[in-house]
Amino acid sequence: MVLPFGFFELILATICYFCFSYYRQRHAILYEWPLLGMLPTLIGGTGVIHERCAEILRDTGGTFLFKGPWFIHMDMLVTVDPADVHHIMSSNFMNFPKGNEFREIFEVLGDGIFNSDNELWRSHRKITNALINNPKFLGFLARMNTEKLAKGLTPVLNHVASKGVVVDMQDVFQRVTFDTTCMFITGYDPGCLSVDFKDVPFSRAMDEAEEAIFVRHIIPKGVWKLQRWIGFGTEKKLQKAWETLDDVIGGLIARKRKDLSEGVVSKDEAKGVDLLTSLITEQQTFVDGSTHDDKFLRDTILNLMIAGRDTTSSSLTWFLWLVMTHPEVEKNIRDEINEVIPEYQVGKWRIFEAQETNKLVYLHAVFCEALRLYPPVPFQHKAPVKADVLPSGHHVNPNMKIMFSLYAMGRMQTIWGDDSCEFKPERWITEKQTIRHEPSYKFSSFNAGPRTCVGKQVAFTQMKAIGATILHNYNFEIVKGHTVAPNVSIILYMKDGLKVRVARRWP
């Protein structure tokens, strides 16, 4: 067979091109493949993506341009520059909405507060803020949190302590926050936290949906849309999870409407208690004339469930591990607790209520430091409506995404100093023994600018009550050989959970 003229020249040119590219980029931070850009390298390092991202941003001074495949719009500017974050999240907020691509990726959340923009978002935020700051709701929250500690969390920990068995505290925290979030939002306790650790389809569906959403971030849109169309891989899991979420939430809404109509819970007594009751009894009209139909209620409940269960349980898990691995911090927390409780209760069993923890400044600082190093939402992205130039000098346009790595931000020496990777709660305490304020564009665990989390104080209230109760009453020891590492999802959990043994400190 005679080969066409130029065949060998083409092969030789191709080989030379790849060799040249290899040698040119062998010292590159992230290898850029011909045609495919940096995508293969990104996918190959998915298992350690958070640490890899932090490493790249440290080496590039805080901003890095990720080049996607040549034939699709997947270029992404990754930044932890506080000036850029402030520009995007605050000073030029209107040019950086969630956008259509964000809504596509997170479509399971519907038109809830996380997905919405402009007037719809403002309406969501106004309603949610009013409900969360309602004195009746705050009283209900404190009461339900104390009840779950007394009748849920401590009986479970007492049980595993008496049996001497290993328990996954990440699972425990997910269960307790799932129960309390359900109670705060809907008024119903699903009883997820119990000594038999029963299976909870709704909770499992949330995990599977979050994993699928993460995958949508790292593969081309056309690929995951094809998977969705043929029902394959993580997209198949997402569809099943979506059905479960809709079924459970739909049932809760129907039950609440039925209870209110039949007088099981009177509207006057229940008004302002749980969020779902408030939403149904205090009908409001949006700018477009729509009201609180079942879809609105479904989207609102799901968005708040994710915010309440996932972020709080993630924070508690990393908090406990950091305290266990830093004995001096554990001692300082217990010393502070002994200083604020009555002397006759020192060395005795007790449940901490929300108001008591307001005096625990060091405990609050420990949670801030845990959130700095292990933010529950490790990254978020935006897309500009119009071309813009960031304070760092980087040009952005509507065809590219801007990614914030909150995980990397907490590890940047340029932001937090030479000890940025160290766990030091003291950095949060002022000379006057108060909590040091850090701007949200530097400490973004609760988002920044107009989108700052409306439930920030609710989260701290719950976390501190749980943290004080478990550290005062129990000793925790991590199982020998258990490895702790971040997972790969939109919520920063531990990949293999937090396996520990529990022992009571008091009879």
C-alpha cells in the first residue's frame, strides 16, 4: 500500500508538537493539553481537588486562569483575592448574579433563595429574614434545640458509650441537624437521630443530589446533559434523588395544610412558630403577582433544609476533629465552660441552652477558626453579565465563570499571615476578650455582601449549644488508623466520616 505524500511529515509534526508542549509545560502549575485544555488534569486530580486548588492559588499569588477545552466555553478564573471577592460580591454585585448556568447546574433547588436573582431573590430574602428574626420562631428554635439535645443526641451518645462501640460522629451530626432543621422549618420531627440509626431516604437523597451537582461542575455541560437524557451515572442518581425529595416535601406540605385546616394546630397559636406554618398563614405576594403555592413552598423548604442540615453538620464534624487533635484547645473550652456555669454544677452532667453559650467567647472563636479552615461550602462561582476588569487587573467576560475557593482562601498567607494553615482560635479574640470581626470578603464561610447568610446567628446558636454540651459531658477518641480527608462534593464533609469512641465524663 502506498501512503499519501505528506503522511509521515504530518505524523512527525504531530509528535514534535506534543513533545514541545510537554517540555514547555513540564514545570507548569496545571498542564494544558492540546484541544482539551486543562480539563484532563483537573479530572485526574478530582480526589484532592481542594488541596490542589489551594496549592495552585498560593503559587500564582491568589488568582489563576483555568483553560477549558477549546471547543466549549469552560474557561474559569479562580480567585481568592479579597479585593476581587469584595468587587464581585459587594461593590459591583449587580453585574455578578447567579446566572442561568448556575441555575442549570443547581436545577434541583428550583427557584429557591440559592438559585434566584434580582427581584425574586430580594423577595425570598425579605421573607426568610423576617421569619428567622420573628421572636416566636427564635423561642421555638431554642426550645426545639434543647429538646433534641436532651431527648436525641445525649441518649445516643450515652448508648454508644455504654456499649463501647465505634460511632461515626459525622453521621450523628447529620442526623441531629436533619431533625432540628425539619422541626424548625416544618414543625415535624422525623426522628432520624435514634439508637437504631434507621435509614433516612430523604437525607440519602440530599447527599446523592449534592454529589451529582459537584460532577456537573467538572465535566462539560454537554456531557452531563447527555447523561441526564439517557439516564446514566450520577445523573440517574440525581433523578431518583429528586423524586424522593419531591415526594417527602410534598407530603410535609400536604400534612401541614391538613393540620391547619382541621385545627390540629390553630393558625393563631402557630403563627410565627415553624417556618412552613408562617409561610402558609402569612401569605405574601411577589412582585410578579405570584403567591406561596406548593412549588414555592417546596423550593423554599429544600433550600433551607440544605442550608440547615449540611452546613451545620459539616461545621460540627470538622470542629470536633480539630478539638480532638488539639488537646490544649479542648482544655481551654472546658475551662471557659467551668467559668460561666454555676460553681455547684462544675463537674456535673448538664445540657447547655442557647442563651448560656453567649458568654463562651473562646468556644465561638474555635468555631470561627474551624469554619476558616474547613468552610462547609468550599467553593462558589459567579458569571458576569457584562465584561469587567477586576481589581487584580484580570479581565472577565460573560463566557467565563469566576470561581471562589473558600477552602484555599483560609490557607493563604497573604490573607491570614504565615500561620494561615495552623489551627489557632486565639486569632479571633481581641485584647478586650471579644470576637474579632473579619470582613466577609476575607472570611466568606457565610457568604459575603448582600447575599450574606441570613441564618448565621441561628447556626452559631445551635453549634455552640451542641459543642458545649458534648465537650462538657463526653470524651472523644478517634479510632486508631482512621483517615480524615475532605470529600469531593459541594458540601465539605469527611470522605470516610469521623469514627470515634465515646466515654462519659460524669456518672
